Amino acid sequence: MLGPSQKFSNSSPFPEELRRVLASAEGQTLLRLLQSDGGAGLKAAAEALRQGNVEGVKSALSPLLAGTEAEALTRSLEEKL
């Protein structure tokens, strides 16, 4: 898992791993949950990530990840990373 001072990088192996996990059935379900607000939270999180604002990412995604289904999916996906 990335620490607060780390950012995604195209030269890092992490984006490839993330793509692989998000392509899984669980990842696709999680993406559907993240888009449940029309994609606004996901767009805000992406912009915060681009700026290196980890707290902004958490703030944008927390309402979308608050349900028990999302919590179970994120736990399962974290184990795969």
C-alpha cells in the first residue's frame, strides 16, 4: 500500500497491479460502487491524487466506500495487492 508521501507513477509496477485487480470481478463491482454518484467522487479523488492530496482522496471516496459491500470488496482486493 502507498504511504502518504508516495504517488502513482507510470514507471512503478503498482499501476499494473492495480489495473489487474480492478479488471477482476470484485474490482469491477467496486468500480460500479464508486460510480454510483455519477462518477463525481471518483473524479474528485483522481484530481486529489494527481495533486498528491491523500486526504482529499480519502474524503472524496469515503462516502462511496462506507457500505458493508464496499468494505468487504476493498478488504478482499487489498489482499490481492
